[in-house]
Amino acid sequence: MKRTQLSRIRFQIQPTVSHYREPLVKRLLASKEFTYDLVGRPKNSEASAADRIASASAGVLSQVTPLKTRALGLLWWEAGQVAAVWRGDHSAYVLEGRIYTVSTWAAGALGKLLGRPVLLWGHGWKRSESGPKRLLRLAFYALMDGLLVYGDRAQELGTEYGVPAEKIHVVYNSLYSQELLPPEPLLRSSTGDRPTLIYSSRLTTRHRLDVLAEALSAWPAELHVPRVIIIGDGSERPRLEKVFARAGVEATFLGAVYDFDELKEYYTQADAALAIGGAGLNVIQALGFGVPVVAESGNRDSSPEIEAVIEGQTGRYFEAASPGSLRNTLITVLFASAETHRMGENGLELVRERYTAEAHAAAIDAALRRFLKS
């Protein structure tokens, strides 16, 4: 079948056309089922300079039509979205599922009026909701023909709140391509007898590492104190460097690292990875290298990727904001090498199954196929 005969989909890359979206963009453009006309914001310009996410390469950005966004507080208007639905040049329109984007409400209403499928791609529900916000979100979703969500919990909550199950399709999320993943968990390179912990995420108020500094500052004297590798940058970095220094905890702050081979080298040194505060794709990154994750339980800011941390199978949980619980959990993980390796194997297999760019693109294709046939 010629590519020109494929159904055309106007698809918004969200939240931005960032460096970690490159593998997915390439897979969508190579789809054998649909022709994707991609749009998106090149960067999260609403964030402070320190907290901005690096954009994709120039080559990838050139294949995505930039969306111009006007903002009034939380309310956004994305230019061109409503006009695209009005023109009707595509078989379906996939927009970012941000509830405060007014143009998405208008595009959904217009699509409903004209019989043109408008779908949303986003978190859906990350946690239980009640009251006016739940009603507002349900009204928003009622305008749409389908929801592409990141996790199973969002689907469970949606159906619990009355959204028809057939309207929700779980597509998970992605970071790397299948070909980049190691065939088996990385073998830890020798760093003496001291275990090594790795943390990789933006250093913002959503990701607070104070609890780690406190947990390690009271480490049992008979055990080797872990060293810590911290990858990432952000507005909290200067404060956190002082926190670790005052606690007397050895922590190497490397700043942002995007090069895959360099990241792989750091993860090769790690016995376990940390997800403290709101977790997200840092969980998928660690498990993709076969490194088990020690994650904070029940954090409201965690994204659906936290579902990949399965207690005792791919990692362990500790009680939120409890240095003692974190310390005890780390001791359990760091000094049980056989179990730690098993959890790393399980995590790597789960990423292969659900969280590669190939699996992500295939799930999006499958969702669109289902919605366009219904």
C-alpha cells in the first residue's frame, strides 16, 4: 500500500517536542498504518529557565509543526487546533489532554458537531478526584471520542467514574528504542565495597532529595555508606548541594546528562536507582538499564510510570517523607545482591514489553485503529 493511501492523523506530541520524544517521533513517522502529521510545542517556555526540558534535535524539530500557545494564567489557547478540525483534512485529531487548554475544549466540541474524531493523549487521572474537578474533567472527556492514557490506574479510575471502558486505551509511555536496551541487566562495575545509588531527574520542588540526605546521614556504622550519583539540573540544585554537604553525605551532582552512552556508564555503577518525590520517566530509564528502583510510596505528583515499580518484583517502596523507612528499604535492597539482580531482570523485561518507543508507537497505532473502526 502506498503511503499516500494511509489515513492521515493530526497528532500532537506532548508535553513538548523534547529530547526524550525523539524515538517516538521517529517511530510514528515510520508507521505502516497511518500518516502522522505531527504538531507540538518545541519547549516548555512556561517553566523557569532552570527547569526547562531540552528540546529534540533540529532534525526532529523540523518534522513537527510548531504550535503557538497563548496563555492567561492556567488557561491556554493553542493556535490552529480548532481550525484544523474545521478543515477536516484528517481522519482523526489527537490533542494533548490538558484540561485547562480552552482550544482543546473548542476543538472537541467542534469535532462532536461535525462528526470528526477528536482524541486526547495524556495522563488522564493520576490520582482519585472528587467534587467540581472530577465533574469538570468528565465534561471535558465527554466531548472527546477517545482517550489515550499513560497507565492502567487512569483506565481503572475513568471507568469507575463512568467513562465507558471502550473509550479508554492504555498506551503507556516511552524513553528509548528497543535497540538501545541492553540484552540483560548491566553488570555493576567495581567501586570497592561501597554500594552506589543513582538518582536521575530534574531537580525541582517536585523532586525533593532532602529525605535521602537525612537517611544516609544516620546510616548504620557497621555497613558501608552508599555513595550517590545525582543526574539532573534545576532550580533546587544549589540548595540540595548544600543539604548533602551539611549532612556529610558523599553526593556527586553531575548536572543534566542526555548522551545515552554516558548515562549507561553511570547506571553500570549503580546497585539501585531512586525515585524520590514525584516519579516519572526516571523509573523507565533505570529499569531499562536493568537497575531496580526504590520509590516513594503514594506521592501525589508521581506520573503513571510509577506503575512500573512493582513491589518485590522490579523494586521496592518506602514510606513518603520517612528517612527511616528509606534507610531500611535501601539496606534491604543493597545487601541482597541475588534478589536485586532478579528485580533488575524483571524491570528490563517489563520495559521491553511496554515502555519502548516501538511498543509506545504500536499502542498508539492500535488505539487509533480501534477508534476509527468503532
